[in-house]
Amino acid sequence: MATSFYPPQRILMGPGPSDISPRVLAALARPTIGHLDPLFIQLMDEIKALLQYAFQTSNELTLPVSAPGSAGMEACFVNLVSPGDTVVVCSNGVFGGRMKENVERCGATAVMVEDAWGEPVSVDKAAAALAAHPEASVLAFVHAETSTGVASDAAALCALAREHGALSIVDTVTSLGGIEVKVDDWGADAVYSGSQKCLSCVPGISPVTFSPRAVDHIQQRKHKVQSWFLDMQLVMGYWGGAAKRAYHHTAPVNNLYALHESLVMLEEEGLENAFARHLRNHRALVAGLEAMGLSMAVEAPHRLPQLNAVTIPEGVDDAAVRSALLEEFSLEIGAGLGALAGKTWRIGLMGYASNARNVGTCITALEAVLGRQGAPIKLGAGLPAARALLAD
Ligand SMILES: *Cc1c(COP(=O)(O)O)cnc(C)c1O
């Protein structure tokens, strides 16, 4: 007979999910109420307002899609793209490649702007692609590439889309809550995120926001959105403004308690303080790793504070290190993906997991495991270097 499942208490320093606050986990266990209960509708309105705060937007159409980040991505594409359209897709890692898949499944043509993994999206190349394709109606890119730990210039790319009369689709799954995501200042049109990265909530929810321009485009489209579940015209009837809410699907009630709690925590801390915390812990981690003799895989100006790509030293057994960290320290870090598999580790400092204790634990644990493997590291140098940047 099967018995209850009791997971261990891990330290989640991979590419997501990240550690979850006990406050958020407790919210998850509160009594379920009906998804059309007047109190739940009030909660939905508050979640919308909190998401507007997190996205720094006044977009009316801002809501959590009841599915993971990949569904938020799909929601943006299926609503903005119609068969026969041309979309310029910037790709510098795993998630740009998924955008291409989405475009093609919408019956549209993807014009790819490729940059090397580990480099940011080239604004000049994106400009050249838009100039060469005046028919392009959308420019899509990933703000924070989790597969490589690289940030791209979202403000410049969104401005570029506007100049060309195209809409922008922006992946902020890993950026939201960790670094600036300024939807209104950027003039971004369709932006999606995820609950389990820097928002430190349970996986399975995808916050999205659409500009008034994007909403006009959706309302004027002639071709029915091919996804019933993700059709924003229908979802708006459920999450929409003053009008009476109509049943569309059953919202994941308890998951939304959790999302609400994590957003309340973000608002209590304040966006600026959350960004400063992510930066401080990132700098301390980098100082510690470099003092140990390890090197970062991404050039300093493009690094994401919440996702640190570290070069694996020659001769070190990647998988053995990660499994020793997990078994002996209950610490999860991420493997490299695609071309970077076996070459980099991805150390997350996302949301609730971005704290001084995790920085210290990670450096200490890596030192122990690498030292045992005979890797060329300086024993005892990492922790003091990190702590010097954490003390104040
Ligand atoms: C994690 C991630 C996604 C996908 O989110 P899921 O919740 O796993 O579906 C998309 N884009 C980026 C940049 C991500 O980091």
C-alpha cells in the first residue's frame, strides 16, 4: 500500500523552483473556498493589483494564468499571433528556441535572430531583422535567460518594436521580483512570468500582463485563437473588470492563496529592496566563488543576480558534484543546458532563497565537495570573501 509522501527539506539553489517561505506554504493549507465565492473574487482583485505592482504597470489585463510559465508564454503567442504573420524571435538560449516553436504552431513564420549562449540579445541584429522584415508584427525575446544566466536590454528591445510598429512579447519568468521589470516604462505589450522563480511561490501559475495596444490587437483579430483555454477574450470574462464574473475554468484556489501571500511579501519588502537584496547576495556569492578560484561564465555587465552561471573547472565530474551536494547537504544547484551541459553550473539565488545563509552554505558545501575531488581550489578563501560583502 502506498503511504504519505514526506519530501526532505532541500535548499533550492537551482534554476527554479526556489525555496518557499513558510508563510507561503502556510497560506496553501488554508481552507478551500468556492472560486466564485465573493471573498475569492475580492482576493482575485487584490492579486491583480499586486501583480500590477510587481510588473510596474497599470495594464488592466493583468492576471495569473492557471498553469506554469510555459502556458504564460503560449498565452502571449496564441493571442497576439495569427496564421500567416511574421514574428522576429531573438534566441540566446533554451527559451528563445521555445518561442520559435510557439510561433510555428500558430501557423506563423519565425525570423530568428541568433546570439551565442552566454551573450545577451543583440539589439542591432534585432533592428536589422525588423528592417529586413517590415511585415513583422511581433518582436519576441527573453529578458532573463535562465539557461545561461544572461540579462538582455528589455527597454531597448521594446522601444525597437514600437519604432517598427510591432508588438513585443517579453519573457520575464526569471526576472520578475529579482531585477527591474518595468512593463509601462519599457512600453512592453505582452509579458509573462512564473510563480516559482523570484516570486518564490509554488510552481504552476503564470502571471501575464497585456498593454492596451495588445488588447486592441486581440479584440480585432479575425482568426479565432486556437487555444480555448488560453483565449484571453474568454479568460477576461472570468478575471475581467467590473462585469459579472463568468465561469471559465476553476481557478487553482489554494495556489492563488500562495501567490497572494508571496506578492504581499514582495510588497512588504518593496521592489527596490528586493532588487538590492538579490544584488548583494549575488555579489557575495561571486566574490566567494572567485576567491575559491572558480570563474563566472558570463561577463559581469550581463550577469543575472538571481542565476549565476559558473564555469566547471577542468577534470571535475559535474554530475558527481551535484549529487554529492544534494545527498550530503540537501542542496540543489542546476546543471548546464544544451551546449553548456557539463561546462557550467547554474546557481540560483531567487526570491526567498536569495539570502546570506544560502550564499554561505553553497560556498562551504562546494568547497568541501570540490576539495575532495582534488579540484584546484583555494581552501578556506571563499567564505571570508563572501562574508566581507554581506556584513553591514
Ligand atoms: C522556467 C522558465 C520558463 C518556463 O516556466 P515553467 O513554469 O517551467 O513552464 C520559461 N522561460 C524562462 C526564462 C524560464 O526560466
